[in-house]
Amino acid sequence: MTCRELTELLLDYVAGELSDEQRFRFDEHLRHCSTCLVYLETYQLTIQISRRLPSCEPLPEEVIRRLRSALEA
Amino acid sequence: MDPTTSEFAPPSVEEVFRDYAPRIYMLARRLLGNDADAEDVTQEVLLQLVRKLDTFRGESAFPTWLHRVTVNAALAHRRKRASRSEQQTLEPLDSFAEDGYPGVPVNRWSVQPDQALLDRETRDLIEKAIARLPDLYRDVYVLADVEGLPNAEIAEILNLSVPAVKSRLHRARLLMRNALAPHFEESSRP
């Protein structure tokens, strides 16, 4: 397995959806490739920090004002 | 919801404004990548919402309906605007060499995934990276990795197959990872 082939499998790996054989080859590659190990870590970090974004923030005052007048029109 | 009954009490217009408008705006802004379009979509969704408030009979149906309406309104708004980023076809795996080795340095990140709240700077970096994704990747990324929707539901919303959702999500994650790396890599920090 090359680094690129491993990268193509990252989504299924993170979702726990690799076949046994794919998982074995994936883990084998990781044992010998520190670059892919870090790439995997940072791929997972990207997902983790995105999920920590807030679902909302207070609206700016001027936006509230415009939306209110549109609703009341 | 009225605590004295088991029936769903539709929110008042004021409650809609207070409790739902910020959520609608944030989702629309993430999908569309800018404030002006997000405001247009928020206004459209709020108007729909106020018109239909009396028709809701189930509490669980309401947030689902609101989410779906916001996504659909944002996608329709973009189609009207004929977004320019749709033509971009970034391929995050292009940087990999013939032998499969990544063509860029790969270093550990200093960001901590377990901190309860992201600091403002980190949040802005992530939001900007999301805004720069091509539309077809951004939609899937926001719905999957920010909103936390399952792939099957995203496929239904975007009228795609599940394999297509997974393919786009994977590309989006690679683009996001590569966009954030220069900011978070330990070696790039003073």
C-alpha cells in the first residue's frame, strides 16, 4: 500500500468501515510510515475541531434590525 | 413547548427570532460562505416559518423541518446566484507523487482537540477554510462534519448517492486538513 492509497481509505478507516484485509494493510503501512501516521492524526483532528464549532452566535445588531423590519413589513 | 401539556406549542414569532434566527443564519453562512447571502436566506426562512407556525403539530418535526428548509433555501439561493466556485475542481490528492508519497511536508499539529471551546482565532481559521471550499465539497462538509448529519440523510437532502456523499466528504476533509495545516503545524509556530 502506498501513502496515496492509504490516504484514499482514510474516510472508511475513521468510520470503521474497512474490510479486514484493508485494515490489515492499512495498519501495516502505518507501522512503517510516520508521515502517514501524522497525516491520519491531523485528518482526525480536522474532523474533531470542525465538530466543535458553535451551532450559532448572537446576530449582529444591524442584521437583527433589518430582519425585524422585513418580518414586520 | 408548554410544560403543562404533552402537545407541541409552536413558538411565538418573538421566540422564533430569539431562538432560531441565529441558528438559521449560521448554517446559511457556512453553506454560502458570506454574510449578505446568509442574511437573505435567513429572512426567507423566517418568513416561511412565521407563515407556517400554526401548522406544526409535533415538536420533533419542527427542528428537522427548519434545518431542511434552511439548507434548501441556501442551495436555491446559490443556484440563483450562479456561484463562481462551482467551476473549481480542486483535487487534494494531486500533491501526491507518482510513488504515492505526499508532496508536501506533514507535521504534527499544536491544536488540542479536547479543549471544551475553540478560541476565537481557531474558530475563524476553520470558518475561513470552510468558506473557501468549492461549493460541492462545502455542502457535504458542513452537513457532515459541522452539523453531524449521517451520510444517508445528506444524500437525501442533496439528492446524491451515499457513495457520492462519501467521496465528496473525503475530498472536503483532505482540502480542509491541507488548508489548516500551515496554521496548526508545530514547526510553523515561533
